[in-house]
Amino acid sequence: MSPAANRQNRNSTLNLLMQGFRAASGIIIMACLARYLTVEAFGTFYFLLSIVMMLAIPTTMGLPILVSRETAAALKVGDHSRIRQTLRTALTLVAVTSLTIIAAGWLAIRFTGVIDTNKTALMLGLLMIPITALANLRTGFLRGLGAVVLSQIPEMLVRPVVFITIVLLLLFVGRNGQSAEDAMVIQLFAAISSFVAGLLLLRHAMPNASGPAYEDVALWPLVMSSITLGASTGLAMLNSNIDVLMIGILRSELEVGLYRPAVSMANFLLFGLQAAGWTIMPGLASAYRQNDMAELERQAVRAARFGFVTAALFASFILLFGKWILVSFFGPEFEATYPSLAILALGQLANSAFGSLIVLNNMTQNERITLRSALAAVLVNIILNALFVPSFGIIAAAAATVASLMVNKTILLISVKRRLGIKCAVFFV
């Protein structure tokens, strides 16, 4: 096996481990927080965190992808000066949008009365917006430099480890949190810690400025390209938080607390598919450029099968032992979460059977259908949540989420079949 193949296999294995650790650490963080806070404070924290995540969408949009692409292209021709200019322009854009959102959020909290309680917790959450935006930018930059595994260390390793360590220490000394504000302080500290670690990695990986001087990277074209690339990503982020937001608005923050562990445990099923998707990206793009549909299909189906097998294993475990996990690790109050967990787990299992359709469409220059399918999923999710959550609570939210996933993946699957004529899923021809 060639050195390049060995390196690719090593990176693929490390990426799989990182994705698995990220998914597992998310569940561990929730279990620790469920013991650290009351159920209502736990729900309030995740409700406010969902609001912050929604507000943070405009701060990066497609910038990490764009920076990664531009960095890789400039690195290939040795244009280190342009790499720094691209990063500097992107940093300017992130700083302006982040500060604007923080200012608007502060004014809304301070003068409009939109948020009557937990104002301090939400303000602390707003402070995480520029940190998160800059971290996403750094991740894209490091990916462009070829440091794919290195780019994931701050957010997937440092941040959860710091968070879990602090909560466990507080539980050990008998200091339980009283409000969402306590959890938000820990979240902010963990975010700052991972940000500092990311800066050190970035400084180590940053190439020296060399070569001829080039013109400055224009801001406005970067903005437009960012919006185009990031629209589908933003919609996917919105879709993944609609259920939590709707439960908090239409029902109660207590039910948000009961529901949120089900989301994380069900999302754990996708770590194998996500890792496989990142691994096959270069191969899909290369096969498409060479018009090699057989290779395109081979890689897509292989990733789908791997993702489905890993999801099926964990889905079986969750369906058999999910209730015990919820009661033992989160608390007896969470036994009521199990029906929602079962619905979401089965939905994510079906989702994994479709394969890496978003990656496949994006790597074959079909971003428009990805955007349309994401928009359709968001609309379906909002409508179903609005209709059924007031009466049926978290079970309706889980069913609405699964329905939106099926709409999204069905549209993408039909597009692939019509445009490329290849098989890309486990069970669908």
C-alpha cells in the first residue's frame, strides 16, 4: 500500500474516532448536566442554547467551506500571501456580523422585554456567538491546509473534556447548579478554552507569508459566495433546532429538558455515516470530474452501507436499553422520554439507509437541490410542530423531525437518480 493510501486510511480511522467521541461526549455532557441542574433548569439551558445557535447562523454561513476551498487552492500554487488575505477578510466579516448580532440581542433583551427571565443566561450565550463563529472559521482554514484531523481537536476534544471535567468536579464537591445561568457560565468557559487551544494549533499550522504580493481579497464577492454556500447549512442547523424551540414556545422548558437527551442519543446513530461522508468527499469529487459513474456509485453505496450497519447496531441497543439508560444516567423523570427516543432512533436509522446524499449532491455540483430539500424539510418541520406539539408534546416533535428528515432525503434521492443514474442508498434502487 502506498504512503498516500496509508495516510488516507489513518486519517479516516482518526476521523471516525473523533466523530464517535463527539457524539458520545454530547450524551455524557447531557447526563452530567441532568444531574447538575433541575429538569426545568436543564430544559431552559438547552432552549436558550438553541436560540443562540439560531442567532449565530448568519455569522459564518458558508464561510468555513469557502475559506477551506480558497485556502486549498492557494496552497496548491504556493500563494501563501493570498491565504492570509482570505483569512483576514473572512475574519473581518465574522467580526462585523457577530458584533451586530450581539448588539441587537442586547438591545432586545434590555429594552423590549422579549425575554422576561434568564436574561443573564441569554447574554452569556450571546457572548459565545463570536467565539463559535471564529472557531468554525479556524476549522475551515485548517481543513484547507490539509490538517483535517487537527482541525477537529478543539471543538470535538478540548471543549467537551473541559465541560465534563468542570461539571463532574462540581458534582463531586456537592455544588449543584440552580439555574441555566450556571450551566451557561461553564459552557462559555469551555468555549473559551477550546478557542485558545485552536489558536495555538492555528499558529502552528499557519504558513509563512511568501511569494509575490497579490491584490486584497474583495469583501463583497466573499459575502455573496458565503451566502450561496451556507444557505443549506444554515437551513440544516435551523431544522435541527426547530423541535426544541417549538416545544419551548408551545409547551414548556421542562419538556425541552425531557426531550433533549432523546435528540442527542438518536443523533449518535449517525456518527458512522458522517465520518464516512467526510472520508469519501475527495473521491466523489474526483470520480465526478472524470465522469466515472461506476466509481461514484461504489463509494456512495459503501459509505451508505457502513453508516447503516453502525446505525443499526446502536439503534438496536437504544431500543432495548434506552429506557434503562435514561433512568440510570439522567434520572427517573426521564423515563417519559423513551417513546420520543424510540421514534427518533428509528427515524435516524431510516435516515442512515439513504446514505450520504447531501455530500454526494454537493460534491457533484448540485448544491441547489440540497438547498431546496433543506428548505422543504424546514417548512414541513415547522408546520407539523405547530399543528401537533400543543396537543401531543414531545412525541409529536419527534415524529415531525423524522417526517422532515424523510422529506429531505427523498428529494435528494430522486435528484441523484434522475441526474446521475446511480444507486447511492442501501435499500433504494
